[in-house]
Amino acid sequence: MNLASKRGHEEPEINVVSLIDVVLLLVVFFILSSRFTDEGRLRVHLPSASAVPLEKVGSEPLVVSVTQAGTYLVNQRELINSSPETLRAALLKEAGSNRGMRVTLRADARATHQSVITAMDVLGRLGFAEVNIATIKEAPAGKP
């Protein structure tokens, strides 16, 4: 007595077409939602406001100051106007071909944000890699 069925045994099968569609949809979503930005163009080292940063021994740094009125000074010499081209020419005159030197950006607390960003943009376009932003040491709480 043969109890086995005469029909062929069907193998179970998993339909993966819909799974592939979902995975591709997720890949496209993550590609479109991620931001591709160029964040490594200008390295800026922000010193701590509660401690004095250590000075490196080496060449004299280049100091760019931004006044409250938005005018620029390069190594304590005031420029004739506040255009980016004049700042660029003064930086080229002071630095020459040395783009590896440290640049300290000193901006008045009441200076406009645009004038500080303009100075940083000119420095970045010239290829300066090490830009420090100067701050003053924060007074301890309770002391004027």
C-alpha cells in the first residue's frame, strides 16, 4: 500500500520582487536626503574662550582685524577701503607665497557678521589653511 501522493512535490518559493523594490526605494531616499557639502575647504581652529591657547614658536603670524565699522587692518595697518579686493591685495603683499603661515582673525564683537565672513572667504580663496579666531578670556562668574 503506497500512501505517497502521485503528484509532484512543490518547493516553497519566496517572491523577492517586492522586497527589491522596497530596498531600491530606501536607497534612493537616503541618497536624496543626505547632504553633500564641501566642509573641508577652510580649516578654522577655534580657541577656547575660558583658557588661553598655547602659542607655537615659529614665524610671526598674520593678523587680520575687523573693526566695528567693518574696515580691515592687516598686521595693524589700516586698509584704504573695506573691499575684498583691497583685503586680498594686502594679504598677498604681507604673506607673499607662504600659504602655510598662521592667520589670526580678530573681529570686534560689534562687527557685522558679513564683514567677518568676507574676511574668512578671502583667506580661504587665497589658500590659507590655518585660521585662528581670536577671543578674550571669559571673566569668572561673579567678577566684573
